[in-house]
Amino acid sequence: MTRILYLVDYQLDYGAEMLLNGLYKILGKDNLIIYPFLRRYSEGVDKDYILPDGKKGFTSLSAQFSPLDLVEKDIDEILHRIQSGDFDFIVMASPREYVIKSMEVIREKFGRIPLPVVFCDFEDYSSLRWDIVQKYDPICYFKRELVDTEENRKLCRQYCIYPLPFSAITDNLAVDIPYEEKNIDVFFSAGNTHPLREDVIRVLHELKGEGVNFVGGIDPPPPLEGYIKYRLDYNEYQAMLGRSKINITVRGFGYDTVRRWEVMCYSGLVISDSIPLITPYPFEDRKHIVYWHDIKELKDLVLYYLNNHKEASVIGKRGKEHCLKHHTATGRAKYFLEKVWENAK
């Protein structure tokens, strides 16, 4: 069984949380040690967590996740276990400050990094972190926002770089209503984190004015247009996904979003902007999902699939099946471990 020292930052990092969730389900608590230990993993919240520089922090477990029964270890015990050969790999789950500080504590203790390093970068930017690669020489590098270009594919082959987008968290899903019983035509609810989301809302409100049963909105709403703030709690949001014939997703700060994977857990048809990222086991257009390449296409696509229920339901069902087969947190962790061991040999 793989034994991992998983270095985290105190700030919430969805990608690091998702990978941790999947690794925990595969490896169990005895083979997965996180540092620093954050009580949100076991109790749902960290109150006045003391950071390495003495500052107090506060974080809570995101609603997608169930608490994990992880074991708390202090740095002295972790250093002793490294010396005793109790780990196969160090996973840098983030390029953020406190992961780097933990790596430097390990380097100072041993005069070097004594274990193979795996580096994960789940940040919104698409640039590659060559500074981390040069400093810690990871055996492989996992990148969330890995844009699909010829140059990036060449770099992936040359430097053992792999795509690692967010994943579908299935711990707290709602009931997926059968397609023929779904009572919402179109659902879209999201934070207002990219201008394209405002464009989508305008199209959907136009459709609503023409009789389409659209439910949703963005928070905050577009200024000066009379739209009201729209926000749901997590359980209600999930229920809406399960009740909708069509679920819309569109990029936010990054191309890859949490919503991109949430919508695929249900049998409603997913209509999405095209995602220019390298993705393992990608969703195929018109087979698992429907992509639009220009906002002008969105209205016609929604109307077409509302008028062609059978086609929409078949694509929606295939998309859900493909997601649950390849893109759950467990599926993502299996893919991660496969690539790690390929490069460790």
C-alpha cells in the first residue's frame, strides 16, 4: 500500500481537498498523513488555528466534503517517521506558502529532501511553476489549469507533467430525478467570477421571457440590470441539479471549476462553454455533454434540446455514467497514484 506524507496549506484549496478525499478512500488513515494537521478534516472547522508564523487562522470544511478520520502528527513525529522509512512519497498538495515552509523544515533536518516529491498545482493560473520544479525536482508534476496547446503537450512528455483537474465529490449528492419527471427546464446558479457568466445569465433571462422555465442567477448580479441576488445553500443547490433537464456550466476564475464536475453527477443534459484544458478521460461533445463555442449558440442549443427530450436524456445519462466511472474523487486519486508509480520506477 502506498504511504504518503501530504503537505497542505492552511487556506482552503479545493483541488488539494478533492485529491485528499480520494486518497483517503483508497489508502485509509494509516497510509496518509497530512501536515500541518487542520481540524477541519476531522471536526469540520478550525477555530483560531495557530499558523507557523504565530498568526491565527480560521477555516471550515466545504459543504461538498464529509469529515475524515485522519490522525494528527506533530512535526517531530513526522521527521522521525521520514527517518524510519515510513513514507514512499512527499506530496506537495499546493505551491502555497506553508507547503513550501514544511518542505524547508524537512530539508533543514536532513540536509536534502530525503523522499521522492510529487508536486500538485491546483491554482487558477495556467503558467507552469518552474521555480518549484527547479527547487524540489519532483518525479512528476500535476497541473489543474493545463491549457491544451502543442507546446504544453510537448512539455508534458518531456517533464512528466500531467493534467489533474478538480473532481466530482459524491459524498453529499441529492436525489437524481428521472429525466421525464424533472420539473425545471434550465438551472444555472454560480458566483459572478467571470464576464461570460453575466452573458449566460442575460441569455437565460431572455429565454425565461419566452416561456422557458429557467431557475437560477449569479451572485452578485450584473449591475444596473434589475437582476436580484441569487444564492442557495448547498443541499438546495444539489437538489436543483437533480431536478433540471438542462444544467449550464461556464468558466469562472479558472477554466476548471467545482461546478464543472458537480453538474455531471446528474442525468440532466449539461451544456458548457468549451474548455481548452488537457483533461484525462475527456467528455466528448454530443456524446457526454454539449459544448458551445460562442455565446450566440447558447440560446439555440437550449431550445433545441428542450424540444428533443430523448436526445437530451441519452447524452445526459451517458455524461453521468462517464463522470461516475472516471471523475469521482476516488477515480481521480487512482489516476494520480498510477502516474506517480509509473514515474517512481
